[in-house]
Amino acid sequence: MPPHHPGRTRTAAPDLATEFGRVLPLDSSLWAHPRTGELPAELLEDLTAATAEELLARLDYTRTRVRAFIQDPPMVATLHSAKEAAQSLQDGDTIMVDDAAHLSPTLRQSADVLCERLGIQSESCAVKLSLSPNGGGVFPHFDQYDSLQIQLQGTKTWQVSATPAVANPVDAYASGVSPSPSLSGYAEAEQLRPPALDEVVLVPGRFLTVPRGTWHQTAAGAFSASAIIRFAPPPWVNLLQPENHEAARTQARWRAPAYGAWGAGAALQAAADEAHRLLAASSGRAGHVHPAVPEPLQRLLNESLTS
């Protein structure tokens, strides 16, 4: 039985999650490289029918972070009201809403179901909203999380690398900015320069998966609205060896997100196998299972480590 997340309302057969399951491999291979697909447009009518002004007016600016991505010079500014957000959009900035779950119960519910199928906690998923005016977009960068980008209104042109440039980053990075000391510890200088990028055009109903560490930038054609489901499970090092974090984070496998660790069935077993391999190769610590590990995974690990 999939894990239950208190506080979340569940209903039968969420259509959006079902549609994603038809066209995407809902396991860790999902994030091997960017993928595109199409959804029935009517599944997100609560967002596709609203204007930018209506969406901005429905936000609670005291409870969710709303940011403007300014392209020239590249910078990010926090917005505090619908008036500020509307002006920023008019000035050509892209608006990012970090928690837009209340704007679309369908999308939040679908995010929860996708989290369950990927074997991660509901808290590791966030529903976001991106609004861009004609020509607006975001500068070249890569993120420290995986995301599912769903075009709701207008057209957005993506420039995206064919594969992640940095394996399992735990730090985000924008082109031309000095990298953090943490990122410098595991990313080469060449990886911090955008490579040749492929073009992907999203129209309403189309979606794109963007794995962590994948270079990308965007530009909108006319007004563009897109929904984002962000997947950010903790890396294996946080679960298995948090006391060894600085040393372990320089190794890509330890930085990998712990997909499956809160799952069941095959997803949980795959997570247990990976955790066992990491512990067995970690300088004599193979017999140690940290209390942060979820109980079902602890049980499988203890069985494998004592057999």
C-alpha cells in the first residue's frame, strides 16, 4: 500500500497523474534526460482559463514567495503584492510563484500521487507557477531539483541541454555568477558554462521534464503561463550519513536524490539496493543505518546488512 500523507485529501484516479503515468516512466529513470509529451488541455482548466491579473490577485503574498526574474542584468527580486507583480510583468520580467498549490487543487493532488509513485514524501514536491510576458523568460541556469514543466497558456521556447551537465547537484547555478564554495567542490569549470542547447517549443498542453543539473533558458511568445511540479527529495547522504555530509557530497552517487526511499514494492526494493551499495562502499560504515532512514527502508537494509 502506498504511504499515506496526513493532511492531504485523496480522491480516486486523479486524471492528470494517470495521464503522466501513460507517457512517462515513473521511476528514477524519468530524470535521465529531458522528455516531452502532451496532456489533454481540459485537465487544468482552473489555470488555463484565468488571466494573469486574476492569477496574481488570487495569491497570498504573505504566505508564499513571489519573485521576479530580471534578465538585464540577471537578477531576482522578491515581490510583495499583486500590484508589484503586475508592474513587474508589464516591465518584461518573468514571475515565479513558489507555492501555487491553492490555485489548482487538481495539480496539487496530482503532485501528491506522483510523489507516491516515485516513492518520495509529499513535502518533497512543490507546485509552482511561472508567468512571462512576450519575450520574457529566464537566463541560462541549472537547478538542484527535478521538475515537470506544463504549458498552460501561450507559447514558451526552451533552450535545454540534452543531458545534465552536472550529476546530481545540490546547488543551483546561473551563468556568469560566481559558484558557491560547495558547488566548486564537485563541478568543473567547463560544466559551469552553458553547452550547445536544443530547442523545445511548448504550447498549451505540452510538457517538458527538466532533470536537475540540466542547463536551460526560456523565452515566451506573447503571454505565457506554465505550471511546475518540483521534485526535491533529500540526497542519499542526508539519509544515510548526514554526519559525513561534506565529504560525501563530492561523490555524485551520494548526492543522488533518494527516490523510492518512502515507497513500496519495486521502488522501495530498488532504493534499498542502492542504499546498501552506498553503505557497503563507505569506509567500514556498512553496518550503520541512520535513524533518519524511513522504517520500511531501515528494515530492508538491516536484513541485507545482517544476512
